[in-house]
Amino acid sequence: MTTEFTEDIKIDEKIKKKVIHPKKYNVVMLNDEVTPMDWVMTVLKDIYKHSEATAEELTMRIHHEQSAVVGTYAFEIAEQKALETVNSSRNHGFPLTVKIDEV
């Protein structure tokens, strides 16, 4: 036994999509009088993947302006990079500090 349904269905509702993008966070590196500039450049190249020229520019900005944004990421990535920076710096005997600010 075969039954066929040929009823048309009309949908009057419109589905609204609301896309929520994750917030971005800046990793800000702070100046101190102990951490050598060479180490800051190494961190900027190794952890934040900056080029030699950009790392040098950021290092000088940190030195002269007391801080600089070194990267902008989703919170979890910003937090991980900040932890890597601090842990690596402490392991090498430097007090380099970073903070995370919401954009």
C-alpha cells in the first residue's frame, strides 16, 4: 500500500542568524630595567613570530614608551603566549612582564 502526500508547506518565519565573533585581546609587553633587549627580541621572534625588523622596532618602542602591543589574539591564545613569555623569561633569569588587555 502506497500513500502519497503532495501538500505544500509554507514557512512564514525568517531565521535570523546572529554571529558573535570572539573578543580580541592585546598582549602588551612592559619595560623593565633588567631584561636585555636581545632577550626581548628573541621572545618577539620565537613566541610572537615577528620578523627581525619588527622585533627590533617593537623592542625600541617598549624601551622608549615603557610598553608596546606585541600581538592581538583570541583570549586563550593571548593567555598562552603571555604564559610562555613569562615562563621562558623566568627560566632565563629575567623579570620580563606582559599583560593582556581587551581590545
